[in-house]
Amino acid sequence: RKVCMLKTKIIGAGSIGNHLAQACRRMGWEICVVDADPKALERMQTDIYPKRYGAWDENIKLYTLDAAPRGGFDVIMIGTPPHVRMEVAREMLKEKPRVLQLEKPLCAPFDPDLKKFVAAYKKQKHTSVVVGYDHAVAKSMNRVVALWREGVFGTIETLDVEFREHWEGIFKAHPWLKGPEDTYLGYWKKGGGASGEHSHALHLWQYLAGVAGLGTWKKVAATFRVEKKGKAEYDSLAAFSFETDKKKIGRVIQDVVTKPTRKWARLQGDAGFIEWHCGGAAGGGDLVRYAGKDAQVRGEVFEKKRPDDFYQETLHIADLLSGKVRAADSPLSFASALSVMSVLQTAWRSRGENFVPIQ
């Protein structure tokens, strides 16, 4: 499945940029990494990458923003903070990559540049855009989808997804940061907080709702626990209740306070259930549990390490490039990420925040 020697550019040398770079090198792709901060590039080469993966890869080319190559890339990946991503994305769209991958969340709530990017994206036909909600293409999630499609669990009753994880792990991966105030993570208006950082749960809920025939969300009721610490202002817990156009209901919980981590989804049918536990197996692999009419609970383990999440994403991008998967049908489609932003904007608007409609 590998597509060798594709030219790839990664914008951002932070934690995500390192993960994406290593995944692309596993694919055999030719890559360069660009960052406006020379210190970030140095940190990637001398600290983050070799500590995570054993050694620096000399095939990775590093560039500051002013010296970065432009044009001729098959894939461009943008791992910048959410509140500046749309402006960068519009510039990268001009380079006409075959695939433009944007990290999640798509942008900050109410970002005026989102509307500009959507307009630019609609005008062009050369680039497919996907967003890095990589859990939707994990081997374990593929199994969940395949199981549900077997049709032995009956009619969907409800769907619940939780991403509850204390963000101390994020700061351990970014030791140069002292805390939330030093990064977009500490500001919900920049796309941080529980609602933005753990929006994997919102994305998975919508993806699985479509798979299970639950419909699309029509109404959302949201509650946020907003905290102010110094300059930082973020939601440490976000709870969403949905009603779909088919009168089905479900919920999503996201937080940055839970220890140990709970990343979990449950599809409840009238004849059985399926549960997905990200990192729920011994050794950190994913666990899928399910039972049908016989009520016998079965479990399947999918071994993985954290870098494998990004490798699965690059495998999926390879399938897009080869034509095996259409961008519109991808679990990582731009439309799916745009729908997540619609939820977030609707939810924050309910608190009286300014609302900018997504066209």
C-alpha cells in the first residue's frame, strides 16, 4: 500500500509535526518540515524526534519560513495552532498539492478566515482536503464499522462518545511549555480547551452516527465548564447532547481533567452493542468489545503505539492518492471537520458568543 517518493511538506515542527514526519518517512515519502521559529526546528532535530523514535532521520529536510520551497508537493500537512491554520491553509492551497491535510480542530471557533478558506476551496479542483481526526481511520475503528454493518446488533438506539483525558500528557510531550497559558490549548477562542483539543469525540460521534443510520445532528445542547487561570481561559469540560433529524439522541463528553484516560464509544442497538476503547487493552492497544442477541461478550485487541495513529492516517492518504478512496467518502473529509466546527460554533453561540455562519 505504500506510495513511495511522494513529495510532502509539513508546516509546523511541534509535537504533531514530528508525528507526521515520522509517519511519512515510514511511508518512504520525501519530506521537508517548515517552521517560522528556528528554535522549533532545532528542538525537533536534537530533542523531540530522536527521543521519540530512536534517532534523527537525515532524510528530513528542515527550513525556516523564508527559505521554504514552494510548489511541486503531492501532500502538504499543516500542524500549526488552530487560530492561524486557515490563513496558512489558503496559502498552501495556492501551491496545488494533490492532498492538503489540516490538523484538528479545523480552526478556532468563529474564525473569519474559515469562510475565506471554504470559498477558496470550492473554487479549485486540484486539491482534496482532509483533517487529522486520525482515530476515525484506526484499525480498531474500521473493525467497529465492519461489525455494525454486519447488521446483527439491531436498530440503533443511542450513541455515546467520550474523550476524557487529563492534558498533563500533552505538556509532558511539550516540556518547553510551562502550562496552558503558554499555548493555544489554554484559550478556547484559539481552538484549545476540551472542546477543541478533544474534538475527536465530536468527530467520531458524527461519523458513527452516519454509519449506524442515526442521522445527522439537528439540535445540540451544550454545557461548558470554563476556567480562567491567569491569562488563560478555557473549558476544562464540555458536554454535548444531540438530537438528530431521525429523532435519535446521543451524547459526547470531552474533558482535560480525567485520570486515567477514557477514550470510549458505545453503539447501542436493540439486539446488542459495540464498544470501542482507545488504548483500552493491556499494553496500550485498542480494544473492541461487542455482544449480539446471545449476550455473549467478545473482545478483540488491536496492538498499536501512538505513532501508529499517524501512520494509519498516512496510509489512508495514500489510498486517496491512488483513487482507492474518494475524498468525499473519507472519514477524514473536510465536510466532516466543518460539521464539527458547526457544532462548536452553535454551542458557544448558545452562551452568547458572537456567531459567524459557515457557508
